[in-house]
Amino acid sequence: MDSRIREPARELDVIDSADIVVLGGGPAGVAAAVAAGRLGADVLLVERYGCLGGLATGGLVIVLVSYGKRGEILMSGLAVEFLDRLKTRGTVRTPEWVKMENPVCDPEVLKFICLEMIEDAGVDLLLHAWAVDASVVDGRIDAVIIESKSGRQAIRGKLFIDCTGDGDTAAWANVPYEESDAAFGLGLDWRWGNVDYMAFRDFSLDQPEALAALRKAMSAEGVAYPPKPAWRDDRTWFITATPGNALDVRDLTRCEVEMRKCAMRTYDFYRANVPGFDQATIIDTASQVGTRESRRIVGGYTMRDEDVPGGRFDDTIGTGVTWTGKRAGEPFDFPYRALVPQKIENLLYAGRCISACHEAHQNTRVIPNCWVTGQGAGVAAALAVQNSVSPGDVPIEAIQRALTDSGVVL
């Protein structure tokens, strides 16, 4: 039997257009759309799920690493505004007893905050629409192709910002990119309620031998550890990691199945054996698989391991913070060139898929750092449209001035 089929050619309806089309409503995409919208740009944000926030909300990656060694804020701009809005609603805290102090938040409130900021910035929003291809004409993206319950359609734009995390436009538009095997590339997180986290913490500190015995049993039975502190003491959450390729639908399926089975094994074990968890209830498991690494574009500059931390660049668009290794909590610059791809003139990248080597990527990809690159891309895109030039031709001094006016400390 033939292993391939041929689809008939067809014309697609163009259902919308905007000066700036942002693909992906995760941390980078929301920040990019808000930043561009606040500068008066006509912006459309396209998101495949039914909520905004990406892995910070639907993925239940609710610890906002990395803000600094002891909880100090080294970032600025939208990365701080998101945090301040969570604080105003009392839905974030920084557990002071954790080795690396970082804020933990309520993802449901963060969903609302993202929506609130998008609407206030005048951004048009399209949910439940998955961008699947691009129409490229003379080195420019003319339109992106989307699939949804409304069928296969097209959206035109003057400039596009890829915040898909996976750098999807790179595959469609022949933009150079790299991939690396990630030993623990996928994961699926979950949350529990009705726990006594402080009782568990006291047990783990006061009875190390009993804890060691429990952990040995957990390892033998395939049970997750540790339960992490949440934004309140009657909640906990688990973050998981498993090998897999985020661009392979079978790996994504395997992760969903195996990690949900692990979640139930873990739940049964903790209720029966772990202090503080005998009355635990399941709140939810993540609605989307957590992805740590997939495509990384090759831009005007590729961030290196020695740049993270410590990298300082004349074309900086914001400060990021490391969260791994001996120098965790130290700052570094994001160079604008790492957001500008090769070959396509009207395209920028932000978030997990910017130009960085595998080692540097382990720190550039985390949520607050994605807010930083998203804001930089959004400001640059707005200026490019206002001046009818390609993103690579916007003077860096103009981008930095606009970022500074928006509250970013460079």
C-alpha cells in the first residue's frame, strides 16, 4: 500500500490581518503582544490553547525562576509587572526556606492577568487556532496558515513574531535552526490540595533517616519526588522530566500517558505513607506537556555558555538571570541579534527558541527570561512597523530608548 497521499490544491480564506502577528500566547508571546500594543501597534495574538500563559499556566510550571539568588529582583519591565500583579492579588510567594528563593504563583490567576494585560494593550486575540505553515514570498512571510474548528485559513501580517517555543516558523520558512537531544526534554506537572506542607517539611528536616527510607521506596515504585512548596501551605505541586522529542507526536503522547500514570502512583503512595499528605486531593494535571528544548534558531548572534551568566552586549534588550550551576542567580544581557533570524526579513523570535547554544539555552528558556525577550521583540516590532523597515534595520539605540521608556533597566 502506498505510504503517501496527495492533497488537492486549494485556496484559503484570509480571515484576519494585522501589522504584527504574534504566534504563541505563552510568556514570550504575551509580553511581545503587550509591549507592541502599548506602543500603538495593530497586534493580533494567535494561541493554540484556550488560555494564555503557556507553560507558566497550562503547563503548571508555577515557579518563576529566576529572579536572583535570594529572591532579589534583577529584572525589570514586564517581568516585574507580571510579578507585581500577582502580588497585588495575593497569589504569589517566595518560600524563604528553599535553597534558591524564587516566586511560586497560582496559575489560574496568572491566566487572568495575561488576558487583562492583553485586553488593556488593545491586542486582538485568537484562541484555539494552531499555526501550521507559512506563505513566504521574496524572503518575507506574507501569511501564516492556521487550523482550527473553523477549518484551514490564513492570516496576513506585515511582521511576525514567533513565540511558539518550538520555533515553528523556522521549519516552514527555511530559517536556519539547531536541535539538541535533551535527556529530560519533556514533562507533565500536577497539583494537589488539602495537604499540610509544613508538616511534611518538618518531617523531612527532623527525620532524615525515615525520609531516606521513603525515598528509596519511592524510587523502587516509580513515585515522584519532591513535592514542591506552592503559593500557600495547603497546596503542593510536582514537576517531572522524561526523555522525549517535543517535535514527535508519539513522544508527546507517551509523555502524557506515562506521567499521568506516575501522578496516580505518586498520589496513592503519598496518601498512604508520607506525613502531611494523608488527606491530599488532586487539583489537576497540566493541560499541556512541558517542553524544555526543541528548535533553536540561528540568529545574528548565538548566545554561548560563557555568556550565561556574565554576557554584556552593546545591543542588549534586557537582563536575564541564570538558575542553574554554581553561578545561579547571576545576571546576563540578552543581545537583540539573538532574536533576529537569517533569511526572513519580517520575522523576530522570542522565548525558548531564540539563538542560543544548547548549554546557554538551559538558562535563557525559563519563564521570566522569556518575558524579557518577549518585551524586547514586541518593542522592536512596533518600531519596525512604525518606520516601515525590517526588524534588523531598526537602530538599536531606538529600541533601547523605547525599552527604557517602558520601564526596562538596561
